[in-house]
Amino acid sequence: MENDSRNGQKEEAKTFGTEQKVTGKKQLGTVLHTAWPAVFESFFISLAGMIDTLMVSSIGSEAVASVGLTTQPKFLGLALFIAINVAVSAITARRKGEKDPRRANETLAEAAIMTVLLGIAVTIACVSGVRHLLLFLEV
């Protein structure tokens, strides 16, 4: 009897492992399909910084340094929005897992409004406080 239960457990484990592999491939496809816009966004942000550096490189090393200094606050601002994106993604995934598309859509709509308003506020703060920001960076 013990032998039968052990074989049953082994068969279950094999079946479970097979399902896991299929599910894993499916999940990988879903993750890649979902993540490619964020990957391209990061790529193009880095590419824009590189192009900025190349454009001013003929002017001199001080121009290249200034582009590098202005890139740092840009990435600090992006970090704030990336953190919000992670939180919204987690909440939306939870709502989707609960099979509640209405609340998932509400979360996304609220996040979009919050992101636009926060983007405007951060832009105004950065533009109006550029002198303080440069002093903070010791330029």
C-alpha cells in the first residue's frame, strides 16, 4: 500500500512539474509581452542621454560634464515615477487576480491622473528651483 502511495506521489510530482513547465513558458511569454514597452522606454531614455552627450562632445569636456550633471536629476525624477509604476502594477495585478476588471481599470485611471498631476508638479518644482538644485549638486 505504501508503495502505491509513493508511486502516486511520484506521478503527481511528474504531472505537477510538467504543468509547471508549460505554465512557466506561458508566464514568460506574458511577462515578455507586458515588459517590452518598459524595456524600450529605458533603452530610449539612455539613448537620448547618449545622443545629448555626443552632440555636445565637440564643444568640450565642460559641456559633456554639464550634460552628465543634468542627467542625474532626470533619473531621480524617473525613479519616483518608476516606484509609482511598481505600486500601481501590483495593485492592478491583485485586482485582475481577484477577477475584478472594474476596480483594476479604476486603479489605472486614478494612477494616470495622479501621474499627470505629479508630473506637472515635479516639472514646476524643478524649473522654478533650478538654482537650488544646482547649488545642491555643487555646480
